[in-house]
Amino acid sequence: MLSTQTDSDPNTSNERLYRALTILRGSFLLSIVAIGVVMLLLGAIFDSISLTQQDGVIAGMLGVFGLSAIAFGGTFYVLLALISRW
């Protein structure tokens, strides 16, 4: 009997994850955007927990660095895409 692959098959989700990671690995600028997103999420986590008195400062620094990385990587990725099509 032949089996068909369904959408809930774990191999399909693994393939999607593999494709996304391959795209990130192949593009330096998209990797910077991903690092910015991680930094932004870490800043949000530090803002919500209270370990030390400096958690707000660390959260702010991570937020600023994360947004800067997203802006830098995204801007130059779009510019390079436009230049390559031109």
C-alpha cells in the first residue's frame, strides 16, 4: 500500500524548519534580523521578570540593540534585493 503524506506529518514540519534555517544560514543580513528578534524577545523577558535592580536597564539595552539589528538587517536586505533586480 502507498501512504500519502498529510499536513500533520512531523516530517513536513521538519522540512519547513530545515528550509527556514537554510535560508537564514545563506543570508547574513537575515541572520542579523533573526538575532535582533531574539534580542528583542530577551529584552521582553528581562522586562517581565525581576531578578536584580538592573533588569530594566538590561531590558532596554537588549531592546535597543534588537531593534537596531532588525532595522539594519532589514533595510540592507531590501536594498540589496532592489539593487539585484535593477
